[in-house]
Amino acid sequence: MATQNYTQRLVLEPDNTHRLANLCGHLNEHLQQIEKSLGLKVQNRGNEFKLTGSKHAVELAGPVLTKLYESTANEGGINPDIVHLVLKEAEQSHSATVEKKPRYDFDKPLILKTPNTSVKPRGAHQQDYVESIYRFDINFGIGPAGTGKTYLAVAAAVEALVQDRVQRILLVRPAVEAGEKLGFLPGDLSQKVDPYLRPLYDALYEMMGVERVGRLIEKNIIEIAPLAYMRGRTLNNSFIILDESQNTTTSQMKMFLTRLGFGSTAVITGDVTQIDLPKGTRSGLVHVTQVLKDIEGIGFTWFDSKDVVRHTLVQRIVEAYDRYDQKTITSLGNQDSLQEHGHERDA
């Protein structure tokens, strides 16, 4: 059933051609920014505007346009950054009085639609994970290998890009060797980090095709990079995935989380039983689950061996390691001793 559209007419006073041109932006870029952010249609003839979309979007767009038009009276006028700020303030103000609707109708089956395939979450934890990605701007998916954490996150990112909810995808991993010393890796930066990022490439190729992914990488619409290259950046209108986050340090995790800009979603995945950091280095993923556990607006989804969707033996292997680790914890009687050996577990 299609969502009912609402229409509202808005007249901005005074009727000033110069200020209206600043409000709309070059080639209507500011109006297009509002349309993409709120998911509605904005049409104007002079100072008369017609807003068409969901009731929620139309109710937000009116005050946004009014406030931005007031700002055009100031010296310097407005720019895309100011539009971002006003949109964010309007959303926060509106959500304080009216419950903000999620970006997905959860009465319908959860299916992530990508150009080459549709991805349906399996089991309760995968469904909770995808719902959390739709609802929150920052999400953590924590659990053993083979539970679909990364794959579902990539599918959600591709869907958001195709539906113009974001303008770009960033796929990030810490470049930590899994217990092996690979030595010097030849080639340019891309060739050096490729071995660490291969699982992300594989998921993208399956969902979008090799040629399309290649074109988007060339245009920098999809960026795949090591975590170290995120420092100093602010990422707006992006879907950002940090994979293998158990191999971040506490300072790297904080750095990554503070990169989030307006209109962006971040998904952080990891397995706290497979930490490859040097002995004595605390995992940023283990640490952040304690630091942010009570922060509103952040989603945590915990997977276990029953969620493994690979070969049946993978589930049995995960369960066997869990039993062994539990026996070790009991025998040591001190969880901190286990953390020193890189087997950190969250209580």
C-alpha cells in the first residue's frame, strides 16, 4: 500500500528575488538537499512553495524553509552546511513532541533490496540487527564469524545508496594481521590494503556486480580504506561500515565514532573472541560496549553460535570454542587474566 502524500503551500515574505535565489541555491541545490534529506518534493514559483510528501516530511519542511529564508537576510546568506544544520535541528525538535517514524514499515517483511539480489534476514537476531540499522544512526553487530554481520551491513549500505538516502559508502577495516606476519606488501596503497578488505569487495560484487562497483569506486562514491585514513575527516550523508572492529584500539574506536556527520549511518561489526591485537592491548570493541551501553540512540545486536549461517561445522566449531573459553574462565577465576591473552569477553 502506497504512503499517502500530503500537500502544503507556503508563502515566504518578503518577496525578495535575491534572497529567494540564495534559499534555492545554485541550480536549486539547496532545495534538492532538503528533498533528499526529508524524502519529499519541493516546487516553487517565486516566493510561493508547494511541498508534497509524507505528513512527517511536510511538517518538517515548512519550518526548515522558513528558518533558512530568515537566514538569507544575514550577511553571507546560507550554504549546504547551514542547510544540514537547520535540517538536523528541525528533526530533533520535531522528535521531542512527535514520535519519529522509522525509515521502514516494520509491518512488512524485512528485505534488503540491492541491484543484483534481495537479502532477507534469517532468524530473530538478524532481523533485530537490520531493524536497528534502520532505526539508529550508530549500530553495533557483535558475534562470531558466519552470522551475517558484515554481509547484512553491506546490503543495507547498498540499499541506502540506491535509494538516495546516502551519497556514498565507506567500508573500513583496521589493517591487523590475523596472527601472521605477512611482511612487506608490494604495490600502491590500494594493493597493500586489498587483502584486508577482500570480504567487503566480495559482498559488493555479489550485490552490485564487478563493473558497477568498479565505476563507483573510481568516482569515490564507494570508498574502501584502512581505519588509519579516517582520522581528521567528517563524513556527511554517508553509510560507514567498520568491519573487524575487535582489532581496533580504544583510541581508534573513539576516533572512528567521532567521524559521523549529518545524514550518516555507521555500523560497527566484530567478534570479541577473535582479537588479533598485540598482547596487553585492549580491544576498542570490548571497551566501547561498556562506555556506550546506556547511550540512547545507539543500537547493539548480539549474535551467538545459533545465528551462524555458514557450513554446519562452523556452528559446531564456534560452540566448541565457547565451551573451551568458558572452562578457561572458570579455571582462572579472573576474566582480566583472559583479556591479557587476547580472549576478551563482555560480561
